[in-house]
Amino acid sequence: MLASALRINELLALTIDDLDFSTNEITVSKTLMWKAANRKFGTKGQVVCKNTPKTDSGNRSVSVPGEILEGLRSFHNEMNECFEKNGLPQTKLIFPTIYGNYMCDRNERATLKKRLASMGLPEYGFHLFRHTHASLMLNAGLNWKELQVRMGHKSISTTMDTYAELAPKKKAAAVNIFLDKIASLS
């Protein structure tokens, strides 16, 4: 998550076909959502894959280090080897349950919360990885428009409103630009 800034449900929806090893990109084109139970019809709640991302601008390709993609491929292969040993069908999912189904973000959030608590850390959520990614990228010099596309935001104002406070180096840089310009005029 930290390398890609994907939302948790975009990450959990990934299949091996979403990884482009020639360009080192992850294609985001879908997301998971919770379909609520319906007592009237006797149905249970379930995780379903929505074949579109959260927003239209969520359709994107995100460049990541090659090692990240190789790690995902290795994990996928390891899971399928485990499935094969146990007589279970193969899956294209990168992060399947032990039965090859989509993982539920609710369960993963609860697991994260327990693990953080066991280490005495605050209750950070998965979205913290997106914020950290954005902060790192901005402070390394990525421009706002590139970050907007990378994050899958519809509007650049969403990106700027959400992440401006995470880029303190940019504020200092603005002051330095001003001082340099003033100095060059005198």
C-alpha cells in the first residue's frame, strides 16, 4: 500500500492480471464493496467486486518499484501452491482468503487495529499509508497534477485540500523561491 497509495479495497481487488511487469505498473480498474445482508430475502452480507473503481478518475496505472511487483507475484504463486497442496482451486487474486475468495476489508481493519494495539501504537487505519505516500512523493518533488492522477482523485482541489498540510517542505520551498526572486531583483 505504501508503494502504490492504493485504497485498501482497490488493493484487495487486485488480480495477477493487474500487474504489468514490463512497465512496473499496477492497473487499478475495480474495487471491493460490502453488500449488506437482507433479512427479508434471507441473504447474508458479502464482499463483492465492483468492476469500476471508486470514481472514474480511479481508473489508473500506478508505477511502483519492480521489487514490489515481484513480491506480489511471489506471494500470489505461494498462495496458489498452498491451494494446490490442499486441493483448492487456483485463483488470480493477489490477496485471497484461504478459500480463494475476496478478503473483507472489515476483517483486515480489525486485524490491523489489534496488531497496532499489541505494539502500543495508536489506531492508525490503512488510509495512513495513502497519506504517507502522498507526503513522501510531494516532499520528494512530485508535482500536484501527477499526485492527483496517482491517487485517483477526480479533482486536483481534492488532492491539494487533502495533502497540502503533509508537505511542509513545499511551504519552506515557497518562501525560498520568493527570497531568491527578491534577491535577483536587487
